[in-house]
Amino acid sequence: MPLADTLNRKPGDILKSDDWNVIIKEIDRLETAKINRDGADTLKGPLTIAEALNANSNVTIKGSLSIVVPQPQEPSGQILVLGPTNASNLRLGYHQDYSWIQSHGSKPLLINRLGNNIGIGSTINPVARLDIASATRTGTHPTAVKGLYITGDFNADNDGVEFRHSNGTQGIGFGFNTIYAAGSEANQDLGLKPKGTGEVKVAGSLSVSGIVKAQALTVSGDLSVTGSVSFGSQVRQMLNLWSTNYGIGIQSSTQYFRSDANFAWYKGGSHNDAELNAGGGRSLMTLDRNGVLSVSGIVKIGSLQLGGFTSEDKDEWPNVFWSRDLNQNWDEGLIKHSSSRGVFKKAGFGIHLHQNREFGFWSTGWNPLFAVDGDTGNTYIRGNLDLQGSAFLGYESDISNFGTPLKSGFYQNGGREIPVDVPDTSHPWTHLITARHSNINNNHQLQIASTFTNNDRLFFRKVQAGLETNNPGWNEVATRGGNTFVGNQIINVGNLTITNNSNTFRISVEGNRVVFYLSNAVHGTNKQISWDGDNNWDQVS
């Protein structure tokens, strides 16, 4: 308690001898005890403590406390000790250039101030409002930094400056040249999130060793990602290359590639600013602004392959094919052949198919228009065949019955007797030429036939029936032996001449008279008579 409160005297009061004794006793106590007070007390005004001060209970200071000690030269010059005198106390001290705080037994933490800048952990003057050094600095450092400046012996992607959640599981760390995910969790995301319609922009090159997930990312330099790149689940154009007219995006169930002009695929080379210029490399494929696709190599679409032939005069197995069975070593498709295989002894292209297959054309409703048998080469043509040049129609086909509904063409009996063959048995083989009516629902034919024998026996007949087989008799047109004619024989214009060795008999019509001429070359005699139709005969010679 203050002495004035103990005496309880006012200015002008009489000072008694007992009061004087109290004063002398208090002065003596203070001189002897160095203010070693056990009870509570209140001191008003400045208090200077020249030596050590020990406080066993609370000390409340409502004003300022100034502790003046001789200036120490080392951090060990402590000026304030909090706690017991054992190893668990906390000590405060200062140097002429900095202050320090130390937990007993540990390395002192240095605190420095220069103007408005505070430095922690270094005797060097702080260069930022808060300057933290976790290790002794070496090398060149800036002289002024706004805000926060932190240095230390950090690793690239760990043991750096970290900000973590209070539970320690998630966080972000800063190593040298690396921002990394920090925390106790084994797998953690690392995100950069702009605000509103803002974007994450990188002015230089960006290298990422993990997965990249971005809503909007602008990189003006190179982007290097050794992990995965993810753009989230929002449908939009996710990559803009040069401008929004060139990019890659996702729309409903569709991934698209956008170009304001052309698409190109190059192999090798380097960048060239010119349009569709491979930069010294090879242009494998281009799709120009008009939708024209150009491919420099082979195109494969499922089992269909296009391209790949050379210009050399040699056989080349199908490089354009639509069916392939490598186990049986055959293809069906476009084949390139040498001149030695060409029908006209010229190199060229054709269709290759298996001998057990056929090649053809069909119209709507699978109506066959044209077909070629892969084995026999037999060819089917549904409509008319209009040939502007010469026609080479090939060879006769073997048939077993001349009376079936044959198509127009050339046939033979195969060297054997068949039903209602021609009545000429001089040779087993028979030729047949047939002209078929255009109505495919009947069997109307004109047939001309003869045997292979070198004679003048020729036969014809007309077949008139439905679609069934029909074999009417044959009519003989000419013969070496006698002729038998049934019915009237009429010669409208011309002469009838009969020659037998040296004898000649001729009948002719001259005006309204019939002239008979007889001649014998052996005897040199000629006789000619005429008849006028009125029973008048005239002998001309």
C-alpha cells in the first residue's frame, strides 16, 4: 500500500512523531529490501529497475514499462526472463541491431525492425513489411519487396512454405519454382480458381507434372503436362487456339474440332506461317475449307482400304479391298496388274475376286443389272447391250436340250445326242443359233442349226410356247442330195436355172411371156421357146 494511504494525511495536517517513525521505517525497508514486497502494491509514475526484477505473482502495468540494462553484445544478453529459472523458461533480449526471443536451450529467434519493416530470423535489415528468413541468406536478394518476403533452404516440391487446414490434411506449399499440394492426405488436388468470368492466365510456359483440371486457362507460352489434363464436366469450347475460331470443345454427346479455314496433319518438319505448309515435313492429310479431303497414303475404313499402288509395271495385290481372308490367302478388291497379264497386253487395274464368288451391279430392290461368275466368267446383263464397235461374242455354250427357253445366243450339244437334235447324223456335234423374243414370259424362238460336218445341210425351226420346253420338227433349208418341198414354191422375180453337168435348163419371165431355155455344152446346141399364156408357143431359136 502507498505510504500516503498509510498515513492518511492531507496537505496542512500536523505531522506527529508516530507519523515520522512510520516514514523512517518505510524508507529503511525500501533501502534494505530493494522493494522486495510480498503483498499487492501499486506504483504510480516512472519506475526504473537497474538490476534484476523477480515477480512471484501477477504484475499489471497500465502505462509503459521501460527496462534499461547495459547494452549486451551477444544474443545471450537477456533482459527479461519469463518462468522459472530452469530450462522451461522464455527469455527476451536485444542486440544493438536486433531483438531476440529464446526458449531456454534452443537457438534464439531474431527479430529486427527497419522503419515499417519487421524481420524475423535474420540480422539483416528487413526488405519487406514482413521479412522471414528460416536460414542464413546467401547470394543476392532484393533491397525492397512489398508485403511479404520469405527465404529458406526449401526443396522444389516439399519442405517449403506451407499453408494448411487446421487438421493438417490439406494445404498448399511453395517450394523453389514449384507450387505443390501439402497435407497428410496421400492424394490431393491443386487448383487455381478465378473469380466470376475471370480466367487463369499464364504469361510464360507452364509445366505440370500431375493432372490439370481447368474451367478457363490462358497460356501465352508453352504448356507442358506430364500427367493428365481435365477440363471439368461443363459443355463448352474448352481449348481456344489463337482465337475462339480455332479450338476443341464438348457439346451434348459430341467432341468437336473447330477451324475457321483448314485442318492439316503433318509428319516431321517445323512450324511455318504459310497456309497448308508442312514446314519441310510431310503432309499426311488435309481437309480444306471447302470440305475436300486429301490423303497422301492409304485410307482404311473398316475392312475397306483405299490407295497404296505404285506406278511401276508390275503385279500388285489389292491395296483397295473390301474383303480379305489372309488365312486362305485371297482378297477381293481393286488389283493392279502388269502388262504381261493384260488382255490387251497393257498394264492397268481390275477387280480381283475369289473363284467361288461373283461380281455384279444391282439397282433398287436388289434387282440384278450385271454379274460375272468368278469361276466360269459367265456374264449376266439384264437390259439391252448397245455395242458401237465390233463385237467379239466368245464361244458356244453346252446345253442338254435345244427346246428349253434359251436366251439369244450361240449353243452346242456338247458332242452328244440330245432330245430332237437336227436330223443330220453325219457328226455328233451340232451348232445352234437362237434369237429369243423380248417377252421373258414366253418361249418364242427362231433357231438355226447344223452339224459340224462340212456340208450344206442347214436347218431351222420356230419355237412357240409358254415357258415350258418345246421341240417342234426341223425344216431343212439346203441339201447336197434331193430336195423335197411341201406346198407351193413361188419365185416372184428372177430366173430359175437348173444345171446338171453340161446341160442347163432355165425358166424366165419376160414381159407377159414365159421363156424356156435349154442348152447342151457338149453338143453346142441351144433351144429357146416361149409361151404367151394363150396357148401360143413360139420357138425363138
